[in-house]
Amino acid sequence: MPRYKRALVKLSGEALMGSRQFGIDPETLNDVARQITQAHDEGIQVAVSVGGGNFWRGATVAETGMDRATADYAGMLGTIMNALALQDALEKAGATVRTQTALPISQVAEPYIRRRAIRHLEKGRVVIFAAGTGNPFMTTDTAGALRAIETDCEILLMAKNGVDGVYDADPAKVPTAKKYDQLTHIEAIQQRLAVMDITALSMCMEHHLPILVFDVAAPDAVFHALRGDRIGTIVTASPEASAAGGS
Ligand code: UDP
């Protein structure tokens, strides 16, 4: 039996990039869509918050001299491109999908309406949340945390690109870095571990929302994460909550 009734997957833009340097790798996109559809077919209600870092990162672009808020709005548009690509791939995989955006763009997607999103989930539609929070200086990690809490998801599944959990140091730089199987929100914050941005992490802590950090590139990882299988690192309010599966 799947452990979660309703879960939100945070898909970074990089998670859709595969081994490319930019944009979307169609094979990776289709594989993620297949896994989400498969988990959904097992009765799990799935919401997705998509990033846009494969196209544009506001903070990085601002370093070249562009106004930061303007660069961030452009970044949010990047997330809408990913959302449309994911919507298409999910529909081709057999799912019914609704995309809701935090920035109104009525010709291409619904606006974000919380109660409507919940209704879609109850009716068995995969809901994609695009355009982050709709505010500059924020990230799609924060949007993922916010939407997961708003729509009563039991867990936030952080699909990472190239790292299979939370480590006590950067495993790409420190060969002896140790991976955590589980830790608490407060430990992650105090040790400044690379789980997600601090705004998102504090929000999850305050609302006791468990987070699973896992490698999107591992075989069927999104499917396993959605089923509540023990992969990656689980971040919970207390060690007891982790032993109980995070919910
Ligand atoms: N962004 C923003 N507000 C939000 C979410 C995203 O301004 O609520 C912008 C920001 O410029 C960010 C870009 O959109 O760099 C892409 O989002 P993010 O970096 O979170 O994507 P990911 O790293 O998950 O691919």
C-alpha cells in the first residue's frame, strides 16, 4: 500500500535537464512523467511544483547587472515553460493534468486557486504549480513548501539532480562526506545543510511538514519517493516522526 495519500513533488529545472547543460531533455521529462503517472495510478494524489533553473536563475542573471526583481519575474516565466512541457508529457503518459500559475497567464493555464487545486487533487488530477510563489526574491522550493502546506500534502518530495540525499558536507568536494538517512528540520537549519533554501525549510519546520530529499536520476526514484519507499534522506520534526515514516 502506498504510504502517502497526497504528496507534492518539487522538481527543479535541473531535474528535467538530464545530462544537458540547458533546457529540457525529452527522455528525462518523459521518464519523470511516466513515474508520476504510475504512482498516481496506484491512488496517490500528486501535486508538482516546478522550478526553472534549467532556463533562468534570477539571482545569477542579476549579477550581470539586470534588476533583480525583473530577473526573478523572468525566472518565473521559465517555470511556466517547464510546467507546460511536464503537463504535455504527463498527458501523453495517460494522466489528467491541471496547471495553475501564481502569475496569471490565462491563455495557457489556470490561475492558482487553492480550493480549486484541492478539488482537482481529490478528483484524481495531477496538479502542476507554476510561477513559484508569484513573488520575486523567492524560490520554487518555497513555493513547493507553501503549496504543499496549503493543499494538505503529507510530504514534500525534493527531487535533486546529482545528489541522493543530505550530507554533512558537499560530497562533490569532500570524499568522506557522510549521508544522513534521517534528520530533523532544526538540525538541518542549525547545520546549514543543503536541503533547500532556508525560507522553505523554516516553513516546513513550523508546519511539521516532512521532506524527502532524493536523487531524481536514480531508477524509478520519483515513483519510489511517491510510494513512501525508503530512499534518500527524510527530514522530519522529530526522530520519532521519521521512524513512523514521516507522516
Ligand atoms: N522565482 C521567483 N519567485 C518564486 C519562484 C521562482 O522569483 O517564487 C524565480 C527566481 O528568479 C528563480 C527562478 O524563478 O531563480 C527559477 O526558480 P528556481 O531557482 O526556484 O528553480 P529551480 O532551482 O528549482 O530549478
